[in-house]
Amino acid sequence: MKILERKVYRGPNYYSYRPVIRLTLDLEELEAYPTSELPGFTAALLALIPTLHEHGCSYGTPGGFVRRLEEGTWLGHVLEHVAIELQCLAGTPVTFGKTRGAGEIGVYHVVYSFQQEEVGLDAGRLAERVLRSLLPADLPSTLPEAERAAFNFTLELEELAALTDRVALGPSTGSLVKAAEERNIPWIRLNEGSLVQFGHGRYQKRIQATVTSETRHIAVDIAQDKELTARLLDDMGIPVPRQRVVNEEGAAAEASHAIGFPVVVKPLDASHGRGVSLNLQNEAEVRLAFQKAQEHRSYVIVEKFIPGRDYRVLVVNGHVVAVAERVPGHVVGDGEHTVQELIDIVNSDPPQGVGHEKVLTRLLVDHQALRLLEQAGLTLASVLATGRVLYLRSTGNLSTGGTAIDRTDEICYENKEIAIRAAQVVGLDVAGIDFITPDIGRPISEVGGGIVEVNAAPGFRMHVAPSEGTPRDVAGPVMDMLFPPGAASRIPMAAITGTNGKTTTSRMVAHILKMSGHYVGLTTTDGIYIDGERYLSGDMTGPWSARVVLKHPLVDAAVLETARGGILREGLGYDRVDVGAVLNVAGDHLGLKGVETLEDLAAVKALVVEVVREGGYAVLNADDPLTVAMAERSEGEPFYFTFDLRNPVVQAHVRRGGRAIVLEEGLNGQMLTLYERNQHIPLLWSHLIPATLEGRARFNVANALAAAAITRALGVKVENIRQGLRTFDSSHFQVPGRLNVYDHHPFRVIVDYGHNPPAVQAMADLVQALPRKGRAIGVVAAPGDRRDADIQAIGGIAGRTFDLLFCREDYSHRGRAPGEVAGLVHRAAAAAGLAEERIVEIWDETEAIAAALATAQTGDLLVIFADDVQAAWKQVIYWGQGRPESPTPTETPVFAESAPGAAFASDTILGEAPTPASRVRSLHAADSSDRFRLPPVERSSADAAAGIRGVGHDD
């Protein structure tokens, strides 16, 4: 048994809408051993992890999983349950999991949810070792004898729990995240600590523990300066103890005499009760306490000790939301155990932990505990009488072992008002007000007491999980302060996927939104764009790039191109969208990462419509049956687009009052027409959209239909959609690598990134639709990781389309041998009818493009399917500098390297000059000097008369 692959899906994914881990597990010989065939395995597993009895599994009731074990189930399924349970035991409860075959005998995908990625991965590793440790010794997959002897499950589980403590959100931050989820407010963890973003884009708010983006920095500074806080409160008539600030031991002793014993000694600005000593009765105690306080801060406060109980009053946005009495850490005698034994018993309680990560915190034996023991006339070896309480801390801070009792319903009105006033004086939106008084239910003006501290970033643990009393929702008021009811937390978001067209459509949508006044964040295959400026370059169609956009503080609309690869690699980078669009599902990437059929590919791409929020829209291509079927998988309303006015799906939808964008035939051409709520609204003639090349580029007409539907679903006005489409072209600067046309040579050049049969066929249709005087020349390749059938299909289309074909290779062969892809394209083109003397293999892309440019003549149409789009475009636009306007086929082109960073072929060889055999291969028998002297292409007189006018960007 071995794990072949570990993958982490951090957002909605192919398996679940929650984060999951997928282990690809090869059972090897254990495929022949279900649990019923492993003697003693089930009993040993349940003895080791008895809480597995609680798993319902497919039976849905506790004990269901045990029943499956006894009936016989495979160890992939067992691994899933153990990984889930280990996370629960470590302190991150999860419940979801499933195990499915991976397509090979004995290989399974084991999928289970997680809260913390590191904990989930380590739980999977530990689960594997647990299973292998329980296997019969004669099976190959069992742990080696030495490793089995050294395996200590209890110790490893404790290490997993310790990891959870380090990486999990604390109680305060976790409660705020829970409150956000209950209000459908999205959140993103920004670091490994407690910095969290709530909301997206311009609506975002941040918290660090319980400090919010609305907390004033100056207020935090005031709260940290305890002496200044006391002075400001005293000025406002709020009762506070007398105090002095000192930085020398002698001065501390002098201050204690001046104030009068008993006193309190504490650091000027420490937190969590660190260095605090209470109820000091003499100068010796003060001097020792001063030394301990100075370990945390050079300046120390000596203040009058106020007798009474310790209460924390939590004020949020000017309202008291919770009150807790804090009881110092203590043990209660039983007449049998020593003080040390009682401490050990308390610390063994499962809720106990270290610091703030658990509901309770372990008691420590330090100088404060020893001082209190000495005051009580006891030692750690003393046996406490039954019922006697021994306090080991002088403060009630939970971080030092204190416990909390909820008193929210007991605080009187006067004390509430004092707490609110104290928070206002300091200026905190979230404040923990520490009262010392005999009874919080009676005014301190009557029973005595006062405020001893005002705390910024107060912990919520004592309120959300008190030791006694009712838990209080204190995070909810904070979220309601940050996002008042009705306030926006999400920006408009559109997720766009499809086999082809998603980049152009995404850019169209972003352009329309920008023209409508939005500050747009866009992710595409060539980068992340913020308000039209490229922030990061590269393929940015995955979840990481989506989160970058959503974290930008100025973005107020997001357009997220979402590729198949990102979904399969990590899932989505967002939880919900307003509009999810699937443009088409065609044959590409089949045979990769478990996607074998078009139906498999459709199931992956459907994820973007499955996460559409209720009330949103699923924009779907009504001419593609696979996308039409996705309407049933979305909570959003379908918004169809179609070329066919008579499409029955669209007709029925429109008659029900649904929305659709339809291409309608008219006297002057084809009109993009909006149907919505029984209205018929003409939008724009397709030939007036520059990106469609006067309507001839049908694929961009389809992209325009989709973009219009998406933006209308986002609430954009019809006028703005019209203007956006009118002003969007397919230039290299607008849509790099997508139908980029260059008309400044004697021949026309189109650079495109098409890399699958449907994309190449769409370009072939355009080649036939465009008028031209000369030949159609193609520079064609295919990605090496595609199936032979797909590469051959590309070659066949090229063979039927072009009069002259250059077969090249991508820079990355993706597992293929050099020349293998070019050979497949070559042979398929020949089989499709293109003469051998019209096919040339030049494997290097730069050299292939240079050869094609040198070969092109006046009136020709050269189509370059580029791998490095930027370099190819520069090569095209700088071609011909310093050479005759109309080249002859055998000339060697000379390139002027005038642009920094341009990728030029300064020594590209054609005709009579030599070329390395590894890069250029001519598979026909023609002499090299005649290689490109091809017979003229016969064209109709109508084509010749049409010329090439009427389709350029300048027309």
C-alpha cells in the first residue's frame, strides 16, 4: 500500500464544495484483502481508535462504519475514515469523505475534508501508518518490523494535536469566522496567524484577533498605557485605583508605602496577566513582584489593591454584549491528593491546553503559584482538606489557568453605562473592561470597586465557551458593526470557463464593466489585470489569482477566467459567484488528469455554475447540449445565448419570461438581440463589433453574445453593453494571442493561440470567410500532452485549410520526442489532401514563423498559431525592416533588433541557405532551391475583385 499523490483543494472543487484533500492510493496486494479477510484487523483498529464506533458511514447511524468493517471493506475506505477521525481527535472536527476508484485496479482516490491544511495532510500520513501497523506481518504493505516496534500512536496523535494548536484559528478569531459564515460574508485568511479579511474587494474589512479595521491605532496605544488609561478615566469621573509608575525597585517600595498596602504591581503595558501580582502585603513582596514585572516591561505600575471579584465586561460598538466573572486558576482539595497531584489532575482534563488554543489553559507552577502557596502555609506536597480551595494565580486571566462564569444577565444598568463610557473615553470599538467589585449586579458607587484596565483586542474565549453558564454570541455584534444589515460584503463576480473563447470573453466583460465605471479585477491566461493595468504576468486562471483579485482593496467587480487545470489542481478560489458562464465543451485536454470523455470535462467545468448564488445567473451556450444540461446543476437562473433563433430550449425559456441573447438575421446583417422579461431589445449588429472582423469571425460573435449575457446578468445597462462591444477589438494589446491581425505588411498576418481542434477549425472557417488575393499559409503545432487523435485532427484541419503549411513544435514537448508532434501534424495534413511539397517541418517556432514571413507574398493570408504569443507578435511587427517591400521566396529576411527584449530570428534560413536538420525537415523530393516556388493558387474572379479590403482594423 502506498500513496501515489497528495492534492489539496482549498475551495469548491470536483469532489465537494468544501476544502478537501485527495490521496491517490495504490493498495497493491491489499486489493485482494478487504477487512473481512484481515484477521484481527478490525478489533485492533477499534481498540486503538474507539471513537470510530461513532461513524455512521453509508448506514447513516453510529456503528455503521463498524458494520462495514465487519462485512468487509477495502482499506482505501478505511483510510478515509481514520484520516477524518484523527483530525477530530486533534481538535479540528470534520465529517466529509468519500473513496472512489481511480480507473486502475487497486488504485483509489481517497477524499476527505479538512479545516487546517497541514493538519489534514499529516492526518492522512498518520492514518496510512496506523493501517500498515495493524496489518498481518507477512503482507508486503505492513510496516517494517523495526518501524512497527517504534510506532507510538499516542505520541504521534499528541504531535498532531500540537500542530493543530499551532496553526488553527484561535477561539476569538474562529468565532468571528463562524459569525461571518452565518451571515454569508466571505473570508480569506491572510497569514498563518489571526489576520483575516472579511468581504471582497472594496467592501473588505480586516481583523487581527479582535482588533478590527475600524479600531483606531491611537486607542490601542492608549489602552496599552495603563497609567494614561487610568488618568483619562479618572478625568471623566470613572472610579479607578490610585497608582504610580516607577522604573526602580526602591521607587516601587516607596510608592507602595505612599499608596498604602495592600497593592498591585504590574507591567505598564503587558497583557494576559503577565507579570501581575495582586494583594501584596509588604515591601518584600513588592520588591519581588517588581522584579517579575520588569521581566516584561521596564516601567511598572504600583496601584491600590481593590478587593472584590474580577469581572470582564465586553463592549462592542457602544453596547455591552457579555459579562464574565473570571476565577483565578485553582485546585480543590479532596483530602487524598497533594497539591501537585491535584494540579496534574486538572491539567489532564482534555479541554486543557497551552496558551489560548483550548477552552481551558493548564495551570503552571511558577513564582506566583509558589508565593500563594507560601502565603497559605502550604507546599506542593501538602494534602488539601476536602473542599478547600487553593488559588495558584492572583489574576483570573484564562491564559494563566483561570476559569470563567457567565454573568451577562446579572450586570446592573449603572455598571453597564460605566463600562460603555470607559470604552468611549479610550476610543475602542471592541473593548474588554476589567471591573473589580464585590457584586457586578450592584452599582460600584454603592458596593465599591472600580475599573482596573481597559483592554484592546479582548479575548472572546471566556464568553463563547465559559466554564459555567450560557455561551454568548459576542462575534455576531462585531460582524454587524463591520457589516451592518443590508451592507455589501461581496463585489459583483463573474466566473467564465469553456474549452475555447474564455479569455476573449473575459476581456470583453472586463472592458464593458470598465466602460460602465467599475474598477475591475481580471484574471486571464496572460496575467492579472487591475483596472486595465497588468499586475502579474503568466497563466493566471487558477484559484490563487482569483484570490489576489478579491483581496485588492479597490476592486469593485471581478471577472475570473477559470480554467479546467486550476479546478482539477486546487479547486476554485472563491465560494460563490453572481454569474457563472460556460461557453462550450469541446475536445481538449482529454486523457489528462482523469478526464477521459467530454462528459468528464463538462462535469469539471460545471463547477462554475454550481457555485452561482441563489438569485444569480448561469450563462450557458444553448447550442451546446453539454452546457444546456448544466442548468439543472445551478441555483442561479439560466441566461442562454445562441446563434439559432429557433433553438427550442431558448424559445421555451423566453416564453417563460427568461433571459437570452440571440443572434437574429436582419436586412443589414445579424443583430445581437436581448430577450428579457418578455421584452425584445436589439443590442448591436455583429459586424459593428471590431473583434468579429465585420461578423466573419464567428467565434468572436459567440464570445460577444456570451459577454453581453454575462454583463447584462451583472446588471449593466444596455447602452453600456453596446458601447463596450463597439469599442472592443482583437488587437494584441486588447487580447494578446486571440485573433491578433496585422495589416502593415503586403500580406495580412493573424496571430492566434488556438491549440485544440475546435479552435483550429474556428480559425479555418474564418480563413475561408475572409477575402484575399493570394494563398492561405499556416504555421501550426499542437501541445505534446494531447492525444494522437487530437493532434492528427489539427493536422487534418490544417491540411484542408492552408495552401502552404509549416509544421512546428511547442517549446515544451510535454513528454513527446523532438519532432514527434510536427510529424503527426505533417502526416495528417498530407492525408487530408495537402500536397507534400506544400508541407514543411521547422520545429523551432521562431524559425518557422520567420520562414513563413519570408515566403508570404502580396495578398497572402498568414495564420500563425503561436506558443510564445508575445515573441511571435514582436517577430511579426518588426519583420521586414531594411528589406524590399515584396520579398521573393528565396530571400533571407533580415531583422532589425530595435526593440529591447524582442525575440527575433536574425539568421533564419530559407531556400538555398542551410538549416540544421534537427529543426527543418522537408519530407518531399523537391530541390531545396525550389522548395517554396509553389504553383499559383487558382482563385475565383469574385475573390480577386474583393481583395483584402473591408476586414482590417482601420476600416
